[in-house]
Amino acid sequence: MAKISPVSIKYMIHANFIVEGFLEKPDVIGALFGQTEGLLGAELEMRELQKEGKIGRIEVDLEKDNKKTIGKIKIPTALDQSETALIAAAIETIERIGPCDAQIETEKIEDVRGSKREYIVDRAKKLMKGLQDGTSSREISNEIKLSSRTEEIVEYGPEKLPSGDLSGDEIIVVEGRADVVNLLRNGVSNVICMNGTKLPETISKLSHEKDLILFVDGDRAGKLIIQNVVTNARIKYIAVAPSGTEVEELAGKEILQALRKKLPVQEFLYAERRSVEKQADSFDRFYNQKAQQRQTSNEKETSVKENKEVAIDEEKIKKIFKQISGTGNAVVLDGNMIEIKKVSARALTTFLKRTNQRIGAIVIDGTATKTLLEAAEDLECKAIAAKNFAATSAKLKLFSF
């Protein structure tokens, strides 16, 4: 680029010029030397600076257009900032090049060392990526691996989905960028994410070109993602993280174990249905057993206890209703209007089906569903206070404050 050593170049002056007429490169260079001569003193004489190696070879690019000549000038310097700025300002004073009127304007002064620093950083990363295990301490080795693998993340498709190397026939689909980072960190590179729970069109199209493995978190949200994705894309396998964990949290061994346990979509969905059915059967058996226990217990009660009337304290019920308003909770009272249990409104029906305690009244911050009313009737509850009622009851006194 210049007669001076590239190592010593500090700055590059970029200037634009326009000339009213046609000329050649030597005309421009001659004007730079000739018309700045004596302008800044002997120490900053451009011709002498070039002889001393403080200014490199001046480059001129030009083109002729409609009786004009336009172009660019590049002047490399090894001077300091202030001296370089003076040279850049001095060339703007040139008003003629050859026989033609001219105008020169400095566009910018580039710090060449900044470009060198960027090159050094990029080159260092490549060298680090090429290092083999054992050439350094384990901590440094892990750091190098993490850096190189994280940098392998690219953007794929119009949605710019974070992904790894998708050149193979099999691709792992995960939910978010953090999942991609974790898989790359642990050596699994054929991965792409959906950037959320909604399936992008890019992945839907990709499913017709590659074999996709859907890898989801081991929670309810993961199951919902499975339902959405298998409906809108051609998924071949499904892998699930251990129950209660997320893909981004898994260690390397856990990732490989989960992927080894992947199932074809139809097998996975069938296994899920069987699991739900077994849970339902188990709950039904438990509920029937509790119902039989309550029936037996009721049969053994004395007629005096069965016919005993519960005194409904409406003021106390109203007070409790105000206390739990906005909490989403429920309070269960016994026959003496004494609190025996406080649960969330969602868990109230389950509690009533499992208890065999005598219930006097129920106060709930929410809606009393038909199922809830039936469970309360089974326990011979006398009153329920709620914001709304989904059904009526002939056996219960209903309050809504």
C-alpha cells in the first residue's frame, strides 16, 4: 500500500475531489505536492515526509463523467494525530489541479490501528478455536470451547431463528435461544429454536426437508408446545427433559440421555394418553374409596348427630368473605362456624372430595361451580358464600355479598 512499512502506518486520510475538466492521476498527485509546498513549514513538507517514510504512497482513483473528473484520494501516514489532521486540512486548500478548477474535501481520517486490533481479535478467536484439549489448563480449555461454540450460533430463515449447523439430515428443534446456547456448549450443533412457543413458518417448511426432533422442557408448557408443533409440522421424534427441568438447565450427560430416549411421535402420544388414563383411573378409585368411607361413617353416626341443625352465622360469613376478597382463597367452617381449613379456590373441590369432616359453611373468593356445590351437598354443608354461582342448590343456603 505504501513505501513505508505497514507496521508503522497509523492513520489513513480519505478525501474526495471534483474537477471541472479531464485530467489524470499524476495531475492530482502533482497538485498535492506542489500546492501544499511551504504551506505548513519544512517539518510538514509532504514531499520530504514521503522521503522520510512518514507518508506512504498516495493512491488516487478517478473517473470522468460529463466533462468532470471525480475521484478519491488515500494518504497513509505515520504521523501523530495533530500532524495528520494538519495534512488533511492542507489538501482542502487546493483549488486547481492542472489547468482546471478543483475542490477537495477530506471525508475522514481512519485509525488503521483500530482495524488491526479487530483483525488481532478475530485471528485470536480462530487460533483459540483450533487449540486441542490438554494444551492448557482445564479451566482455560473449557473457556475456549464455550467461546468457540457460542460463536457458532447463526440466524436462519426470514424470522432470523438462532441455530447451529443445519447441514445434516437430522435437526433438533428447541424453544428458545438459551436452549440453543446450552446444546452448542455441550457439543450438540444440529439445533434450531422457535424463539417462543409459536411455531415459525421456517421450521414448518424445514420439516419437509429434514428429520426433526422436538426437544422440550419437562413441564406442562412443554406438553402444550408438543401439541402445537406436531399439529403444524412433520415431526419425526419427540424428546423431553427430565420432569421439572428445562433444556437450558441440563448438563451434557442429561442432554444426551434425553435425546437417546426420544420416541417416534405416535408412540410418544400413545404413551401420554395411557399415562393420563392411568391417572384418571387411579383418581376414580381413590374417590370411590373415599366415598365409601364417608358413606360408612355416615351410617355409623347417631340419629341425633344426623338431625342436628347447624346455626348459620351470616355476619361471620360476611366478615370472612370481606377478609379473603381478592386473594383467590376459600375458607371452610365446621358446624360451630369455626375455621377448619383455608385453601386456594382452585383446590377447594379436591379438598371436599377427600375429606370426611363435617362441614358447616364454605366461603370462597370466586365462583361456586356445579361440581363444588355437589361436593358440598355430599358433606351436608348448610351454606356457601361466593362471588358467583354456576348452579343453584335446594340443600344449601347461598350468599353473595
